Amino acid sequence: MAGKSKKKDKAAKKFLLEDVLRFFAKSPGKLNNYKQVCAGLEITDSHSRLQVMEILEALERNGQLTEPEPGRFRFVPTASSVITGRVDMTQSGAGYILSDDTPEEIYISAVNMGSALHGDLVRVQLFARRKGRKPDGEIIEVIERNRTEFVGIVQLSKKFAFVVPDSNKMPIDIFVPLNDLNGAKDGDKVQVKIVDWPPNAKNPFGEVTLVLGRPGENQVEMHAIMLDFNLPFEFPQEVIDAASTIPMEIPQAEIEKRRDFRKITTFTIDPVDAKDFDDALSLQELPNGNWEIGVHIADVSFYVKPDSILEREAFRRATSVYLVDRVVAMLPEHLSNGVCSLRPDEEKLCFSAVFEMDNDANIVQQWFGRTVIRSNRRFTYEEAQTVIETGKGDFSKEILLLNDLAVKLRKRRFQKGSIAFDKVEVKFNLDAKGKPLGVYFKVQKEAHQLIEDFMLLANRSVAALIGDVNQVPAKGAAKGQTKKIRPFVYRIHDRPDPEKLTEFGRFVAQFGYKVKFHNPNQVSDSLNQLMKDIKGKGEENVIETLAIRTMAKATYSTKNIGHYGLAFPFYTHFTSPIRRYPDVMVHRLLELYLHEQKGETENELEARCKHSSEMEKRAADAERASVKYKQVEFLKDKIGEEFEGVISGVTEWGIFVEITENKCEGLVRMRDIKDDMYFFDQDSYSIIGRRYKKRYRLGDTVRVEIKRADLVKKQLDFALLSDDF
């Protein structure tokens, strides 16, 4: 018995030692004596207080504490106990630190966040880790603010005002003195800038920099979404002025420098509401019976010169943003919809990839360079699809031939491992004021795929021309000597994480589907077969969404690792310079390298790639937010109505349900399910009732009632109804 008691006392002392270390780590600069430690740890019994004294002396001996004054100790931080990382804040005000210093996320409670906000670069003091607990710590310094401007609603009183931020990632209101409201009234939606955050103040101090207007107005809400993701929605006047000076007419001297395609059949195929036509296809039969296909891309780099005001603005934006009701362009309208847009019956400057193909879509020769074109016809996707389906209409011979070649390119691509995701895209029918009247789904047909496959061909061919050392010998090099790799911009997509694939495989097995992920070469074939098997099934959207989440995210980089999803060893973005800044970079580099000239350094390009990837992510998040807003707006008049849906997400606080007929997603909160007490079972992607063992699983069909529609938070709350139908 004495041995057991001794063992138990030793274990208790070990836990006490961890508590003492955590106590000091929370305030690393503060001096504490044993009484202060005991008070902080709420230790009152004499035995434990004696142990604290012994622990303090032991920690001082091994260097984990110092004793600057007799009986008073201070924590000694080690390199491994302080890390740097970015804050990922939750709605509760707590957060997680994502750091290159450790593979684990570090939990920070709300009381230990200090003045840090979502996305800030911070320094974190790690606490002594408890056994079986996730690592946690305290933010001790904000190194760099991610942002200082926020969008929110003004709440006004007689002596002061607060701005309540819209973002779920910003749980703190911003105090605004009355003389810093910039004319804002109570209830207005505004942009506010944090100008000060005194050390002991609970709230930061700010000033209103822009009054957007009244909440609920479409224009106000779309502008608010752009600002919430730190995206500009207007061009500075000097940028508009610079663009307006560029003439529509092309100098004859420039035309004479270029390969002339003006007399060759050329057309564009774009969405019905498109105005910026940045790609066109040309087709002509060659004397040898082969086909010459030109992929012609607007030559934006001819007009947007390095170091110009247009260049700086294009780089700052890096991408056009496609909100639910508008396009916020990367370039001013005079360029995007005018000078650079490949409109019919207008001479336009292009950068082109030209391929000689046989009837089996084999590439015999290829050429890249600057051209001048004249489009004969502007097709919408619907018009081109009608030609493909009926065989009749303008340029039917050319469209049918291009479609035949595209089908062969596509088949070859899938044979080599390209993955075929075909996720449904939700669109809204809007009235003149932007109010959603109905929902429809955008489905890709052959006309879309025709354009896609020739754009993919151009993108991979340009990337291989520059990146594949085995493709082209260096100029003047000896036979067998390959060219030197030059810095370039690639679109890369890494292999999926094996653990995520295994987890995904376990999930789809619950629906009776088998996937083979043991061999890396089996992954794409297995995923493609799965996409075919789930077509038209109730679980199709859930499985496809999870499959996409399992994949890595595509980004821009100078370090080529290939594009896993497309199964291309070399891939770039060359075909959309009106709306993507990386394509402008690619055009410039290609022009330089074709003429054996030197481009930017790899470090300079990599910095631009990183910025472009970040802006692309912001634009995608803003687009999703605008869709979510319209979904909430669409259903706010349907409170109390019932719908059938599919469980699209399962969390510890509830289940997300996507309504089948309109793809709107809302949350059924765990506390609102009244027939039992439910708990989240992560392994089975389900919630399970503790008493009756009823299970709601990801992919299950349920019935829900619209309970609440919160436009400010862009949230839908559903009530779960009986699922016995």
C-alpha cells in the first residue's frame, strides 16, 4: 500500500510541476514567489504548498526558472517554447495558430488572445503540455496586422459609437468617437479603420473611412463583401485616365511585326453575358490534309507595360472577381471590354499558340508568337452547343471539326490520369435591383469542354516549351545538349495527402463504393470511376464536394511540380490575361524567351506568384460569400416552408443541410434537435442520439423547415423535421 501511495504522490507532483510551468509561461516576464504561485493555482493544503517550493527550487537548478531576487522566480523561455504563426480565429473569440515552427495547431483561448485578430502574424508563448491535451499557449506579441479595416454596422449613442463587424472572424466591436463617424448614421453599413488599441482597452479605437449605405441594399452588400475580403471595387481615377488614353486603333507598324490571321476563319465562344472575350479559335485546312488550329489570346502585355500605373493596379488586384451579380474586373473597362476584348469584326492584337494537327488530334508542329486577328463571329455557349447537337448553323463545319478534335484530346487526357470533377454551379435569376427570383444550375456541355480542351492544350504546351529541358535544344548548343531552365510561372497542383485519401475512402465505403488508393497511379482512375458511379445519386454532391476537399489546392509557383489533377507534368496559365495577372507574367516571359532575352529572377517571380495565389483565394471566398448572401436573401421570405435536403456537413454543434431543389445550405443546430441528446461521432461523419441511438449521417436525406435567415451573418438556420418518407 505504501508503494502505491508513493507512486500516486509522484504522479501528482509531476502534474503539479506542469501546472507551475504553465503558470510561469503565461506571464514569462513576471517575478513570482511560492505564495503567489500557490494563490494562482488555488493551492491551500500545506503538503502541496511544500511541493511547490521544492518544484521551484528544482526548476531553478535545471535552468527553466531564474531567481533574480531571493525567493522570487521568473520563467526562462526556450527557443522551442516560443513560436511564430498566423491566427485562425473562431466565432467565439478563441483561435488556433498555424505555424511553420510546428506541425500541430496551437489552441489559444479567448482570454489569451490579447489584441490579436484573425490572420495576424503573432508570437506565441507555449504552455507546458498536459498529457492527452492539445498544445496551447498565449499570444505575447502581434508582429504584423493582417488587416486594419473592417466592414460593419454603426451603433450610435449620445456620447459614442461602435461599429459591429460583419465578419464572423472579428468578434470584437470597434469604438468610434463621434467626431470620427465621417457622416455615418445609426444603422449604416460602413468601412472602419482601427487607428489605436491602448494596452488595457477591451476594444480598439477606429474611424469610419467610407459610408456604404443602408444594409440590405444590393449595391451596399456587394461592395461590403468586396471590402470584407480587402478587395477593391472601384478603380482610382488616375488608373481610369491612363487606360482611356490607349487608342482602339492598331498602328500599321505593329501589325507588320506580327503573324497575320485576319483572313483565317476565327470565332469566340463565351457565356451569354460575357463582355471580355480574351480567347478565340481559328481553323484552316493545310495543303497536306492536316489542320491548323490557332488559340488566340488577347495581348494584354502589349498595352499594360511594366512599371506603368496600369501594371501596378493589375498586379495589386491580380484577378477579376466574379460575384453573383457582377464582374469586378482586373483591368479598367476601356481595356477589358474594349481595346483587349476580341470582339467580332474588329482587328485585335493577340499572343497565340498555333498547332498543326492530324485528324487524330496528334500535334505535328507548334508555333508561339504575337499575331493580329479579326474574329468572324461571337458565339455564346448555347449557340455553339446547338450547332454541335444539330450539325447546322454558322461555321458548323469548323465547330464540329474542333469538337471532334477536342473529344480526342480529352479522351487522351483522361487516359493519362486527368481527374473529371463536374460540380454543379449555382446561379440566380435576379431582377433589376439584384433581388433573387429563382435558382438555376449551370451544367457544362460539349461547347464548354471544346473551349476548355483547347485552352488546356495551349497552357500545357507553353509550360512545356519553357520548362521541359528535353523539348527544345539551346540556341547554338551542341547536339544532345539541352537548354537551361529559365525562371517561369507555373500553375501547380500537388498530390493529395494519403491520410485524407484514406479518410475519404472510409467515408464512401459507407455508401457501398470501393476505391483503390494504395497505388498512387490508381487514384485518378478510381476517382473517375467513382464520379461515374455516383452520377444522379442522392449522395452525388456530398461525395464530389468531399473529393474536391481531399485534393490539394492549385497555386502559382516558379517551382514546377506538375499539375496532379490534370495529369500534366508542365502547366501554366496563358489563356486569360484580361482577368488573371499570372497570364500577363507568362506572356511577358514567353516573349522574352522566344527572343533569347532574360526575364525576372526566380525570387521576383515567386513573390508575384505568392501574391497572385493569395488574391485568387480572396476572390474565390468573396464569390462564395456573395452566393451565400443571395441564398439567404432568396429564402428569407420562405420562413416556415418545408424542403427536402441532404446532410452536407456534420460538426460538433450541428448538421449542415443542402436543400435539393435550390442548393441553399443551412445549419440545424444540435440544441434544436429535441427528440434526444446528440453527440458528434467524427469517425462515422454523423451525430448519434445518446438515448435512442438514432443517427444522422453525412449524405442522408432529411426534411427541414426554414427557421431563420440572417442576412448580416449570411446564415440560414433550419429545423429538422421527420425524415421518415
